[in-house]
Amino acid sequence: MDTRHLQYFLAVVEAGTVSAAAQQLHLTQPSLSRQIRQLETQLGLTLFHRRNGRLRLTSGGREFHAAASDLIRHHRETAQLASQLAKGEISTVSLAAPATTLTDILAPFVATFEPEDPVPSVAEIAIDADIIPELSEFDLVLSPGRPSETARSLHLATLPVWAYVPRTHAWADREAVTLTELGQETLILPTGRFKARRVIDAALDAEQIAPARTLESEYSQVAQALAAAGRGAAILTDDPRYGLHGLRILGVSGALQIHLYASWRGGHHAETSLEALAERLRSFCRERYPTQAR
């Protein structure tokens, strides 16, 4: 079925007469009448009652009109999408990140989107997810650690691993604490699905420090709540809650930290748009964490 015939049909319905529609379409009346009859022949359906030069939709014509309107609308939207894709533009964008990054960075970034930005969808991925398979499902993936060289990527931020203590703690007037000092404190640790746990474990192992006591929490907010209740120092990369004070953790090689990257698939039809979005995200990180994200 030729969409041109459907457009002619819709024009006739809107105009009310073939002559009025022919003027709008810049066609002769006999030519437009033939197009409408060809459509009826193709469909095997009478679309109009014809009386005294005016046309009135049959019951079948009314039902077909609704379907034809939907089809032309979808055709127009599809053509518009194809044009956007050809220009490297995107109308939707799928984003993914580990839990902490999703909560503290990605979700607040999505809140800054304007109406003209692509419609975002957001998903959580594991901290140790293989980036390359994830890029076959998502347009832009945020992850700690340097991604594979086969992916395009942009460094977003360098973020500290914090030791969070309540404001009443003896360390509350300090900016940093050493691993040796932390080893004498009860450590409230997230599970291994958090990057902070892996970084602190590796640092403690490298300096052969065994903490006096540890507590483990599957949820970072609960870990902070325990620290706020005076149960120890919570080791996290999350933003602070419950009025906690964050201390940088100093090891023999310097402050414990993680690197955050945005990655996208090379050869993606909207590669330029995704790179621009990643640049915006980097600027957002630097505004959100001005002393940390360089």
C-alpha cells in the first residue's frame, strides 16, 4: 500500500470534498479522484458515500481513517528518526552505572536534562561488569577503573575513598587519617560489590594492617547510619549523610581513590552526541565535586 494514497485519503477527509483537497495537494480533481478509487480497489473497501459532490465516510471508512492516521503518524515519526540517526542525533539514551555512581552522580545528572535532551533510561550494573558486553546493551556506561582500549572513553573524575565518622569523633577536626590509625578503629565496610571495599582491602593488605574489628553492611546508607551511631568509621565513596565528617585515607602510595570513566561503543551511530554527553557529565562532576574531581 502506497503511503501517498493514504495521505491523499486523509486530505480528502479533512477537506470534505475532492476539489478542496485537490487544491491543497496541488493536483487536478480527476487525478485525485482516480487515486482515491485506486485505494478503494486495493483495499476492496468502499471508503466514501458519494452524494451531490460531497463525500461522507462509510462505517468501514471511519475505522480505516483511524488506522490510516496512525500509520501516517508512525511513518512520519520513523522518517524523522531516520533523519536524526543519519545526523548522529539520538532521541533516547540508555545509561548504566554501579549502585553508588548511579545514586550520587548519574541520577543527579539526569535531573539536569532539558526537554530537548534525549529521553534517558537508567540501569544498575555490577561494579566488576565487563564493559564491552555492557556497551552492546547501553549507550553510555559509567564505571571505575580504566575501560578496555576497544571502547571509547572519557575520564570523568578522581574521587576519594572516605572514612566517615560522626562530628563528635576525635578525628572530626581533621581532613585525613592514615591506614595505620584506621587499623585501630572499628571499620564499617561495604560488601565486595562496592569499589571502596576492594580499594581498602587492597591497601590494608599491602601495608599488612589487620583492623581491630570490622562490621559489614550490604547497604552504604546503613553503613553511614552505623557510623552516625558511633559504631565505627564507614569506608565508602558515597556522598555523606547523617551529618558525618569525611576524612581522606592516606596509604603509603597516597590518598585512596577511584577513577571514574564514561564509555561508549566506537562506531556507534551517535558517537559524537555520546561524547558530547560524556563531556557534559564530566563538567557536572567537576561542579558537584570541585575539589575532588580533577
